Amino acid sequence: MLKLTVNGKVASFDGDPDTPILWVLRDHLDVTSPKFGCGMALCGACTVHLDGVPIRSCSTPASAAVGKKITTIEGLPAKVGKALQDAWIAEEVPQCGYCQTGQMMSAAALITKNPNPTEADIVGAMDGNVCRCGTYHRIQKAVVRAGKAVSRAKA
Amino acid sequence: MKKPISQTGSVLQDKLESSNRRGFLKSTGALSGALVIGFHLPASNAQPAAAPQVANAFVKIDAKGQITIICHRSEMGQGVYTSMPMLVAEELEVPLSAVKVEMAPSAPVYINAMLGGQITGGSTSVRDAWTKLREAGASARTLLVNAAAETWKVPAAECSASNGSVVHKSGKKLAYGALVAKASTLKAPEKVTLKDAKDWKIIGKPQARLDTAAKVYGKAQYGIDVKKPGMLIASLAQAPVIGGKAVKVNDVKARAVKGVVNVVQIGDGVAVLAKDFYTAKKGRDALEIEWDNGAGVNLNSLEIESELRTASVNPGAIMRKDGTGIANLDKAAKKVEAEYELPFLAHATLEPVNCTAEFINGECHITGPIQFQQGAQYGVAAGISMPPEKVFIHTTFLGGGYGRKLELDFQIQAAQIAKAAGKPVKLIWSREDDMTHDFYRPVSLHQMVAGLDDKGAVTTFYSKMTSPSVTARAFPPVVQNGKDPFMAEGSENLTYKIPNVIIENVIHDTGVRVGYWRSVSNALNAFAVESFVDEIATASKKDPVALRMEMLKGDTRSLTVLKLATEKAGWGKAAAGRALGVAQMECYGTHSAIVAEVSMTKAGPKVHKITAVVDCGTVVHPDQAHAQIESGILLGFSSGMKNVITFKDGRVEQSNFDNYPMLRMSETPIVDITFVQSTASPGGLGEVGVPLVMPAIANAVATLTGKRVRKLPLMAQFA
């Protein structure tokens, strides 16, 4: 029996400890915002935070999360989460939208550390997240916008 | 001679045939025949008669005033979840923010008249809905106005609808909700008047997408997110070679995996069921299966290529002939010849194929990412031997479609597994399943010949395409006398004024299962045609833009987009070390021109900027029109630069994004898009961006390096 902390709540999981965090979240805990894209940490659709660090949940076993905090889009700190969601809405980023929660989790880690990222910073932080609809330009704009909102909130 | 396996994938065909028997589709011209549609709610969609409401197939208004608009096309990113309601809301005189959206069931009233089935594809959603949905909104509005007029005992002409209410010239006002009881007793008007374009408040104006918030809060439900009570997750082992069958199954080790609940066999393979995907997949990996891989085991890419070339010597169907065709080609002062080749491609939607099936009270409910609801209904019915009336289709958001989710294989598999297991089942394909069991974009060979007179004018243009026909597999009755109308997209509609033209298509079944892929043959033919026009320009020592302008004389729409795109991109003014390449065409009723700016690096060409100008007539949703063109360009770019599907002993050699790479942010060029202002009827948009980007890039590369790329993927030519 594993005890996992997901978005601040403790949940128990009695399946195979090798089960990737993605499937524990999706199939056992009904948290479906992280998406399955590749299963090999190649596309980033499954990105969640483990103690604030973005990880590919499709390739990280549940056992690795014991004693750590798993965060999904629903559990981001209010300021960062709202800044990102507002920015994504303002820039009308999503098309099919399937990759976007993963994109936003990568962006959340970036702007938490660095709310005024350069273009190179953004590309560096986001290049592991694939968008098949090709919304990259809007994602870049939304990251900048969200970062500014976070900066303003801090000031 | 190997037997083509492609017929084994003809679920669409079976489906359509059964649909035809039901009289839903015409037996010939299924995709092109227009059907007359009346507004009526099919019985399966009728609401319980408890509360009065104003309703037609596209809008419902209840007594509380809640307006629900039925979206009858699949939302796969292209924005129909917003653009369809925009058309209704415009005429209904309600703000878009006030409406709820519901996905339509499978029903004849939702048939796409441009395609002959309830299909989302062919860049037809807005074009097909353009009049139909505005009339649906106007019909409901007229009923409400008439109800108010009766209530007030005044002439209807003295009343008008505005912002969710009917207003009398005296200033009296009733909200729609208050008029529903009365309106529900009135007969729908036989004729309605649509608003003038100058009075539009919604169409052509900025509107927020209605699905954005759900998507960024993680609340949007995709097929893969569906959950039903007592549901199990299935992972399906399919034959390594498409079309193969399991002949011997030992599931002892699979059943021994902790958490595996059941193992069931269906026609397409063996499914392992568990409470989560990881366990189901682990159980599946423990299956011991002896496969009969079937005839497809002989498929090898080199052989496929050489057989395609062999087939290309056969005479094909003449899709277009102008003037004397090629009769006078020998008299040309100069002849230009070239061949172009494109590879098989996978769709690779980011949401892998998945579907949920549940049986309730003798009904089968299919919930998932579906592009062809009617096909799904009839396909599943046939696949589980149930009457179609007992099969109900529920469409979720699609995490990408591109044509893959038109196919019915996964819906039938889910239903068969759920039936065999006696439980609700969500079937999820792994990325590897998705990559290796696709319906691939067809491989193609294009042989082009042009004849020039002594002044360098093009007098003869000959395009011969040899390729598998998707339509011959999916909708066989549509292919008559060797003519697949979809194969000639991008060549038959050649916009250049050339006196003698022949467009010839040879259908060659390679044995590989093929499917429609965003922009279908437009992307294949446009690569050949627009690369070749540049080769003609080189041969006749003309500027590629000047040559195109010369051949487009009098075609205002084509000339306008070409002129504007080249001006914006700085044609003739490329920076040192860079070059520009151009391409233009008409497809889906939309004219567009693209200019690519490239440089060379050690790794091969680098694309810096794509400039696009588009004339799609009336733009319904400006921001999303922009998004669709950008998306199409980047999908065409992503695939054309790097992607290829190859076969070895019948097995697809690519499996995931490591060997079938997706475009990433760091590789994404600047994209500059402009729309031409127009009041013409809307053209298509969803696929328009795809076809021109690769020929424009190949043309720029040729200008820069002198190396003409005649085969995709482009980067493979620089490896």
C-alpha cells in the first residue's frame, strides 16, 4: 500500500508500485488532466510536478512519489495556476487542447522560478512538450503573459 | 503476387454498405451526393415531453430560457464547438456566451450534405452548415417572435428579437424563456429570412472559444478520460502485421499478472482487462500468441516503391483533359520533366486511439473520439450483431483527428471486447499500437511533363499520379472507372491557365491499409505541382512568381493572395544566406499562397519564416481561422520535413515519437498569416494550411543550394 500526496490530499494505492504515476492518477484517483501521449517521456502530455519539479508521469513509477508531493493542474498554487489559465484563455492557446495541461505544468515550473523568461528560457523549458496542433507561438505568448501576471502579483 | 491486405480494413465499407441498405446514404456517390435534410428531431434524440421547449435539430430553448445549441461536428481542435453555435446564435439573436453546447448523436438530420454522411472532414463543417445552421437559428427566432406577437396580439412585423428577448415597437419585451410555452405550440415557419451581413454581431467578430476554459482547467472530457461505473481498461494485442489473426493463445501468464481481471479474444486480437492501463498492458505483454500474419507479411518498403513505379507505366483514369492534352507535346520547343515521391505517413494524433463501450438495457453506448458518427453506429451494430437502432454514439472532444478517427476499427473493437467481457470497457491503444496499426496516408509517385513554346510559355501540362486510393477502400462505390475524385485534389483543380492539360491517376493498391489524412491528396499533388512549376521557371529562366502571375492572368483571387504573400515576405529581397520559395493553390474553395524563407545549416535546411495569405471568402471566426491556417502549416511542415512510415516484412518500422518525431517549439518557424477581406461564401480552412508549405520550402532550398528535393521527407535528402 503506497501513500501518495496528490494536490495536498493523501491517497492510498494498493496496486503494483511500478505503476506509472500517470495511471494511478488517471485510472485509480480519477485525476484525468495529465494525458497519455507516448508512454516514453517523449511528448510531455503527462507532465505533473513532483515536489514542484516537472516530471513525465507516464515514465515515473508511483513508488518514486512516496513522501513527495504530486501536483497536477488542479493543485497548482493559486497565483501561478490562475496566471497560467488566464493567460492561456487570453491568448486562446488550445486547439484540440490535449497537450495543454502538460504544457501548462512545464510553464508553471518555469515561471515559478523565473517569471520573466527570455525566449530561449521558454524554449528550453517547453521543448519537451509536443503540441501536434502547432500552438507553440501562442504558448510562448501565454507564458510571457502569465509570467508578467505572477511578477505583478509579487510586486 | 501477394494479396493486398487493405481490404481487411474495410470497416468503413461494411458500414456504408449497411448504411446504404438502411437507405441513409445513396448507394453511389456516397461522398458527393447531396441529401435533402429536413429539420426534425429523430426519435432517439427526442426529449421527454415533460417541459415545453422550442426545439429543432440544432437548438433547444427551455422555459427557463436556457439555450442549448447542438454541435453536430466533432471538435478536434478546429473550433466547430464554437463556430457551429456562432452560426445559430447569430440568427437566434443571443450572445454566444449565453449558450450551452451539446454534442449531437448519430442521426440522419446531422448528415454532412457535402460528404453524404455524418462526418467531420474535408474542411466542410462551416461550408455545409453555413446556410443550414443560420436557418435553424432563424427558424427558432421566428417562432419566438410569432409567439410574442400572439401573446401581445400585435402583428409579428412590429416585433423583433434582440439579445435573448423579443421586443415590440412599443417597448414591451419578453425574454425567450417566457415565450417558450407559447412558441412550443406553434408550427415552425416554412421559410425564414436570414440577416444581412452588415447586421452580423457574431459572425466575423472576435469570439472566445467555448471550450478553452474547460481545456485549460483540465476539465474537458476526451475519449481517453471517459469513465463508466464498473468499467475495465483494455489493452489489445493485435497482429504485428495488419490483417493478421491470432491462431493460438496461451493466456496463463497474462492472467497470473496481479490485477488482470479478464482476457478476451475478438477478431482483431486478444484483449487483457484490468482496472488500470498499466496492468492491462503488463498482462497483454505476458500473452503468448501465435499469429497468422497473413499476406501482409510480404510487404517491404523497397518493393512497394518499385511496384509503384512499375504500376505507373499503366494507363490511368483521365481526371481532366483540356485542349489537345499531350498530343502536341513533341512539337514543344522545350520539354521539362520531373518525378516526385511522397512516403506513407501516420496520423499520430496526440490522443492515441481509444473508445469506451457500455451495454445498458439492451442498448450499446459508444463514447469516444469519433469523426464519423453514422459509420460508428452502423459499424458497431454490424460488429456485435445488434440492430443499429440499439447503438448510440456519444462524441467526446478529440485529442486530434486528422482523419484517423474517421475509421471504425477502434469503436468496433471496444464494443466487441465489452460484449465478450460483460462489463463496460475502455479500450486504450498504446502509442506503439497507434503508430503501427494506422490507416496510412498513401505513398505516391508523380510524373510530370511540361511543354514550353519558343517564348517559354507553358503550352502543355501533364501530371500522372500513381498511388493507392483511400476511397476505393473506404467508399468503394464512389470510385467508378478507376476515378477516385479525392485522388485528384490538388491537381485536377489546377488554377493555371495552360491550353493543354492532362491530369491522370493510376490507382495502385500497395497492400498497405491507407486512410484520409488532413488535406488528403492536396498535400501530395501540391508538392508535385508547385515544385514542378518552379522547375519550369528555372528551365524557362523566369522568376517563379512572374511565371505564376503570367499563368494566373485574370484570376483575381489567386493573383491577390500570390501578390500579397510575396510582397509581405519581401520577394526578391532575401537576406544574404537565405532564400525564398513560393507556392499557391486553390483547395476547399479557398485560395492561398505561401512563401518560405530558408537558410542552410550543417544539418540541412532551416526554415525561418512562413508567410501565408489566405482568401477563404467570409471569415466566420477570425482568430480561429488564423489558428487553423497556422496549425495546418505546422502539421504539413512537421510531417514533410522528417516523417516517413516504412515496412519490413509487413511490420511498420516506426513506433513512437523517437523514430517518428513531432515538431517541437525550438524548430517552429515564424508564421505570418493574412486573410483577404471578402464577402464571398465561406471556403474551407481546416486543411488549407497543409499542402503548400513543403513545396514552398523545397523551392526555397532549390534556389539557395541548387539542389532540387523531389522526395519527402525533405531532411532525409540531407542526411
